[in-house]
Amino acid sequence: MKKLSFALITPVFFCLAAAAQPSTSILGKADLHGLIEAAPTMPGTPGEAWARAFGPDRMHQNPDQINATYDPFFQRAKDAHHHLHEAVAARKKQTPDKAAAKNQVDANPVVADAGGVDKLQQMNREQQKQALQHSAAQNIGAMGGPDMQAMLEKLMTDPEYKARFDRMSDKEKEAEFRKSASSGPPTAEQQKGRQQADEALQTGNNTRAAMDLRGELQQMSQRTSEIDAEFAQKDREITTAPGNHGDIAKDIEAKVERLPLVNMGELGQDHDPKKVEALEQEHVTRDRERAAWELQQRAALYVRRKAQYQELADAYESWLKHNLGRINAPLMGSLPGSSAELAVAGYEDDLIKLSENLANCSLEATKDAAEYERTFQNKLMSQSATPSHSNKAARTKH
């Protein structure tokens, strides 16, 4: 007669211990820390941004220089995505059909009496736990007899008994279950019921484990979203802080409007060209200074964001180390939703994107500051005299 394994008839929240298969896992192969460290940093000054964007020779600007500066890193990140995507594609070929797997799980009495896969997915984690625990107690208890059902109920409702049970050795737990088994030789119907109990609870345990895993992934993803949302808000605050480029433009325009009009002959009257030229020089100078200030602010923000990203990578690698056995456990690949391993791979792919977020932050700041530096340098090299009729056009450009 097949024994009723204590590991399988323990309530659903005791997940099955399954042998890990780390050698075949597609997870943990991406160099997350290396990518984050390799992401281009923020330029220190508008002059450095210029060199990254157009090259060090200011007399011969290279519009493709910025691609040469950033493309090597983006290619490295692209390669990391590609390797993971290839592994995922290969694994998907080994993954059971989702619809068939869902139907198989729905047919399990523990899952069915808990409401089925669709209903369970609509519950929060505590509701799932309670539904599966209750269903397990009812189904497995009924299959194993009233004494078995009483024991399962005690495990779920008596914290002291559960704690004592957890401290037992495997043999002691087996003995505890045998005491709860129906007395006398099992009938054929009882033996069949116990075999069904093994299979039912195994699927129930794995269903709960998969839902727990998805919940943990959602929590980790939520933390990433919180970090990015905080960064985006602080970045906007830097852009819109008093003295921003828009404020500078309005101030210069107001100063120009207050300049006296002078007679320009056939061109009529216009603001004094020399004074307009001086204000235009002030404009590009203040814009350059503002760009330098924003770079300093964003550099500090970048360092903080990078540290938070490294913490996310640390947390994931530690989590993966402790959960790889659960992720690769038998039946996990056929659970509702998708393979557990593929779900985790999707999160790992998102973690690769963290380094790209840093690089894009640096890229945009570089392009922005480099443009203000170029405008400033071009102004210095421009002709001191500018036709008066072009004053308004030049100011409009700023």
C-alpha cells in the first residue's frame, strides 16, 4: 500500500521541498551589477558634455561622437537581453500548453473546491492561503478519514501544535500521521482515496507556491517602480526649479523690451543692437551656468539611483539563491499563468533595463548640456556686429 507522505498531506502553506536544478536554470546568468557599474556616468560640466557629444576638437565638431560614446554600453545591454531572450525561447518549447495545464490544475479537487484557478488569481495572497487551506482540510481529511481531518484542522488552527510539529524529525512526523490514520487494514476505497490525496495536495501545494512566487515578484517590481517614480519627480523638480532656462529667457526678453529704440535708417527703429548683443551674450552665459548647476544636481541624483539599483540587484540575487529550488520544482512549469522560471526571467530582464535607465539618463543630460555649451561657444566665435534686423530672430532662437 502506498504510504500517505507527511510532506504531501501537510497543509497547503507547507510547500513541497523539491530538488533544485541549478545546472539547467536559465536564471542568474546576466551580470546585473556589472551592467549597472558600466552605465555611462553623468558629465561633470557642460564642457565635458560637449566633448562626449561632438568630440574634443571644438573647431571640428563630430555629430556622430555621441553615438560612439554611448553605443558600446547599449550594445552590451542589448547582448544581455538577447542571451536571456534566447534562453527563454528555448525554455518555452519545453513548457506545457498553458490551457491544458490550467485545465489539469482546475481538475484537482483541492484547487477546484477553492474556487478554481481563475477565482484564486482574483484573490489576494491571504485569501488564497485561506481558501486552499480550507479546501485541503476538507478534501484530504475526507480521503484520509475523520482522524486525519481533525489533525489537519489542528495544524491550521493550533499555533503551539504546529510549532511542535515543525520541530519533529521526518520519522516523528510520519509517526504522527500514522496515529491519525484510520485503524485497521485499509479498504481498496481507502487506499485509492489516500493515493488521490497525495496527488491532490501535491498540486495544491504547487499552485499555492506559484501564486506566492508571483506575489513576491510583484513586490520586487513595485519597489523598482517606486524608485523610478521618485527619480522622475526629482528630475522634474531640477528642471523647473527657480532660475530655470525658461525663467532666464523671460528675463532676457523683458530686458530687451525695456531697451530704448534707436533709429536704424531705412530699417526704421529697433532696440540698440549693441545692447541687444550684450543681452544675448548674457543669455547664453546664464544658460550655460544653469546647465552646469543642473548637471551637478542630476549627478547626485544619478549616484543615489545607481545605489538603489545595486540594492535591487543584490536583493534579487539573494532571493534567487534561496528560491531556485522552488522555482525549478517539478510541476511549477505547468502551473496556471506561466512557467515560474519564465516569470522570474521576465523580472530579470527588467533588471537588465535598470542599467539602460541610467545610461539614458546620462545621455539626455549630456545632449542637453552639450547644446547649451555649443550655443555659448558659437556666440563667442560669432561676429561682434550683427545686422539690426536679425536681433529679433536671434532672440527668438534662444
